[in-house]
Amino acid sequence: MPNSRPLLRRSPVLVAVLAAFALLAGACGQGQDTVDDDPRPLVLATFTVIADMAREVGGDRVRVESITRPGAEIHDYDPVPGDLVRGAGADLVLDNGLGLERWFERFVDRSEARSATVSDGVEVLPIVAGEYRDRPNPHAWMSPVAGVRYVENIRDALIELDPGGRDVYTANAERYAEQIRQVGEDLRAELGALPETQRALVTCEGAFSYLARDLGLQEAYLWPVNSDAEGTPEQIANTIAFVRDNAVPAVFCESTVNDSAQRQVAAETGARFAGPLYVDSLSEEGGPVPSYLELLRHDARVIADGLTGGVR
């Protein structure tokens, strides 16, 4: 069962800001139909991947919003006043936990909203280098196995919020979990046939530890967690040495960060820069990864094509 805890403890200044924005929103909405007219519970997710999962499980019984927009870098996101207004009005807040949303608790500590940490119960891997060494690697959703656990936690949180929807949430979660399991099987088939010499995944951020574990891939990266110290000379030199020593055919970078350091690695080693991978954010509707399932499928195709030169 995911944690349910009060959130968003507000300082007097923050209370004043919230009140001012609430009054402004009310004034702007007079005489118009607004989202506040929707009687369904408001579920607020910290980023787009969790929001997509919550929509799949919640169906039409809840309205789901993401604090961060598609394409946003979530580690050091800076909430705006509108985020605080939405947080104050939410019925349930879903966060990843594992230290991912470092910005979240700095700004929001207490509200009337329930909250649930959707990574609860996941078998956690540690970060193995850098400032956050030995802390949990937060990118557990990149493993379909862990993704199923996320779905179960979201289901339980929605049932606690809205007991009358138990049957709906349970059925939706079962259907969705089976889809995630199937994607996991497809991933293993897509990447499982890679030769031993090509089973190394080199990325900008160390966001693929869980997927690499599931698929038996050796993992290397420029920096362990997105931060201000990205692409330092030492990080670049170490990654160049790894790529050369292991004859890695291709390197990758995540869509939400600057890829210039990884392109330097590719240029100096002769490895291909094989295109962006998606981790921390979905794309806009109509983009390459509008859903969590498509994010996993897209990354599997890009990794497999990169490591085999597109010949499989």
C-alpha cells in the first residue's frame, strides 16, 4: 500500500501567494465554465510518465494533471505559482519518490491532499558514483517489472481516495499491467539477441540501471544524475575510455538534457551518436512517445538499432 501522508505545509508568505492566485483565478473564471466545475477528484502527478499511468488506471472517474509539462527536465524543475494553486486544490498527489523530485518538498510540504509515492515496494538500485553515491537510483519506471509495481500503487491510492471506483480501478490496473508485461517481453526479444560485444548501453544520465539489469546490459554514463555538473572534462574522458576499451558501437543521450558532451564522446571514439532516448518526460500528443508504453517501445528500438547499426 503506498504512503498516504499530508503534503504542502505552507508558510505565511506561501499562503498569501496561494490566496492571491486563487482570488485571481476566481475573478478570471466568473461567468465561465472552468475545470473546477468538474466534480471528479483531481489527481496531480509530479511528471508526465506518472500522469499517463494514472490516467490509464483512473479512467473516466478522475481527472489527472501533471505538474511538469511534456519535455521538461524534472530533477531541478522550478515550480511556478500556478503549480502551487493546483497543489492546494488537488485531492491526491502522486510522486515518484526515491529522491527524484528534489524540488518538490522544498516548495510543498502540507495540504489537505492525500499523497502516494508510486515507487514504494520497488527493488531499489543504488547510484554508484558522484554526489548522490549510494542513494536510490530514482528511475525505476524504466523497468517494466517496476512499472507494474507503480500501477499497483496507483490503483491502491485511487481506491483509498474513491472506494466506489474499486472495481473500475482494479480492472483497469489489471489490463494495463498486462500491457506493460507484454512490452517487457518485447523488450527482451528486441535486445536479448544482441551479441555479447554489443551489450553495453552508454548514455548521458545513469537513468537506465533498472532496464540494464532486466536485460543484462552493461551500463555506462557521463553523469549519474542530472545536475549542474554535467559533462565535465573528467566525465567525458572516463566515458571516452569506456567506449574505446569496450569497442562500444553507439552512444545515446536523453531527450531532456544537452547532448553536446555525448556527441564529443562519439566524435572522439568513432561510435555512432544513435539518437535521443526518453526517460524523464513524455512527448506532446502526436510526438514519438505520447505514453509510457510508447516510451519503452521507442527506447528499445533506438537502443537495438544503435547497437546493431540497424541490421538485426
